[in-house]
Amino acid sequence: MLSNSVDLNSKIPNNVGLADDPKLLRALEKWLPNYLEWWHDMGPTDFEDKPVYLRTAISVDTDGWANYGHVRMPDYRWGIFLNPRQEESTIRCGDDAGKPAWTEVPGEHRNALRRIIVTQADTEPASVEQQRLLGHIAPSLYDMRNLFQVNVEEGRHLWAMVYLLHKYFGRDGRDEADELLLRRSGDPDKPRILGAFNQPCDHWLSFFAFTMFTDRDGKYQLAALAQSGFDPLARSTEFMLTEEAHHLFVGETGLDRIIKRSAELEKIDPNGDVRNQGGIDFDLIQRTINYWFTYSLDLFGGEISSNAADFFATGLKGRYREDRLDEHRALGQSYRLQVVDGGRLVERDVPLRNAMNEVLRDSYIKDCERALRKWNRTLEESGSPNRLTLPSRRFHRHQGIYADHKFDPAGNLVSGETWEKEHHRWVLTPADNAYLLSIMKPVYEPGKFANWIAPPSRGIEGQPVEFEYVKMHD
């Protein structure tokens, strides 16, 4: 049984008893300078000397688990925290549902578990790399602080996974942990493992869409791993979800604030031309949603997957909120899927276990639809006639059964020729990015915001909106 107490005085704050495992502590202390070197090379290093109003995890209690204060990012206390268990853990799903969970890695699942952990771990530094220059064009100190909070917590999530690799996977795990610091987002020779994490995220519209859609994929992947029969992984990801909620808040509210401001600028302009007022027009917002939502859909994997079936059957990865479902074996059930056959879409039943990626994707899409309804309420309340939509799950896909076909945003099959002619109206283009970069100038005065985004409704942790969230002249 793990206690709630956290050793905050060690070089690596933790509640996993590192002080009682000298060999593991030495290995992680050796990894620490390599991590800091990576952070210095690939993190938001141009702002390393600026005190940022960050929250730092100090406990695993649901109340009062973090404290807030101005901290320079390289001094942030990246820790290792696992949720405690009040009772014996059990395997949540698959053939062995109900049996005791594993506290060590079962030999027959070693490779699969390592692959799952490494893939999750690789996303964390990748997003820091994608966002490393955004501070230079921050629309406010409030937004800059939120960017840096996301960055340091992605770094902490990397630590959470590296701890598992070091503790449970021996030399192989240590080698994998080293490799995590050597890959680079978008590098042609050593790219990050998953496609969305190699896409450029070089302006704030993409940042908000990334934290809304791509980090939301992270929520569902972490939630599925929180149902894992490997207890240390389940407990790590449960605590990561506590922090991840803020990242989703940043994306969802950031886009909402852009939408609100664009509606205001549309009203101001005699021709309803948002760009003429230096704002972000709704067609461009829609293309950004289409781009990042569909790249994020790819992250769930293939619609029909023997790996997904194996992960579920062996209890390595469950469904979203598996513990709240009535049954946990998914035997003798099927999932109806639209597939392309002979140039047209037809429905096919596949065994439910083979469709577990799609089941998780369904939960994700429902969550995204909820956010779209909220944004459209903002438009309605603003008196704007515009409405935003989510594209079809078949549109603009690079993984799975739809990747070899072309679809319009409504999900209709189209020819390659139609795609070439129309896709600039459907997804972000270099011209879009150039425009966005042209209007994004930094705003570093406390309480001031760039013209293209509305202020938030409230500040952070009871502070006013005009609080000095980043001390630029400390």
C-alpha cells in the first residue's frame, strides 16, 4: 500500500520511496542532468530566467495537491507521483478481470507494456519541442504562463513514464529512457513516434487547437491506461490525469476566447471582415479545427486492430471508465463500422475487442462535440451567424482504414483530383500560417491582451487577470 506522503526534500520529489532504493535513485539522478540538458536545448529556454507563476505538485491528495508561486522553469521540481491505493488493486478488464493486479511486469507482457509506456512517454517531450518558441508571440502574460505550465507538466509526465522504465524494465528500460531525449519533433532522421507530434505548432491558434484536441487524445489514452492491470502504470496515469485537465482547459477556453473576439471584430467591421480588423476569421478557425482534430484521431490507432484486442484481452489497457461498465470481457459482442469496399462505404460488424481503438475514439469525439456546442453558444450569444463543426472521422486521416482514401469534411468519398483542388479550403495551409504569424505580436504588459483574443473571465488560482503571471523584468 502506498502512502500519500511525498518526499519533497530529495533531488527528485516523490512518493515512491526512492530513498529506499539507492540503485534506482542513482540511475534517475544520472538521468536528471541529461533531462535538464534536453530541456535547455529543446524547451522554452529563451525564458529560463523569468519567474513564472507555476503550480507544483506537492501531494497526491485530491485537496491541496499543488502549491503556486513564481518559479524559474529550470528550477521547477519535476517529481514522481503515484496515486495511493486504499485497497488491493484488481485487473479491470479482459480474460483475467477481477484477479489481483500485477505489481511487477509479467514476462509474457513485458514487450507490449514497454511499447505502451514508451509511446506514451514520447509524446510528452515532443509537445514541449513543438511549443518551444511560442513565448515570443504570447498574446498576454496570462497565456504565456499557461503555456509554460503545460510545458513543465509535460516534462513531469515524461518523468512519470521514465520512472516506470527505469524501475521495471532493467537495461532495456534505461536505454529507452535515454532514447526519449534523443528523438526530436519533426526531425527527418529521428522523429517522434506518432505523427501528430511531428507537426509544426508555430502559432497560438495551433497551440490552442493542439491542447484542445491532441492533449484531449492524451486524456483518453491516459484514462485507458489508468485501467491497466499493471498497477504502477495505472496509478501513474491516474495522477497524470489530474494535471492533464488544465491542459484541456487551456485549449478549450483559448479557442473560445478567439471565437468570442472574432465575433466582436466581425461586428465592428462595416463588411463583417474579421481579417480587416486584424483578427482570425471563422473559415481559418474551422480549417484549424479540421487539421488538429483529424491528426488527433490518428493517435488512437487503427479502427480494426489485433493489438488493441490483445491489450484488452490481457488487461494491459481498458476502455474509458472501464471500472464503471457492467461487463469487462467484451466477448461475443460486435461493433458496426463503416469501411470502404469497391469504391463505396459499407457497414461491417467486427468483434468488439478488435474495435477497442474505435470505442475509445467514440468517447473522445463525444467530448469534442461537447466543446463545439459550447463554442457555438458563444457565437450565438455574440449574435454571430457563424457556426463551427467537427469534420467526419474519415476526413484527412493518415492512419487506419481511411488513410488510403480521400474524403471531404462531411465524410463523403472524393477523388484525388477533388482533394487537390479543394483541400486548401478544408485544412490549414502555409498561407494561413503566414497570416497568423503576421498578426501575432507579443503582449507582455500585465492585464493587456492581443487584439485577436478576448481576455479570460477570471485569473489563475484567485489572482486577478492583470496579475504579473510572468515577471519579464525581474
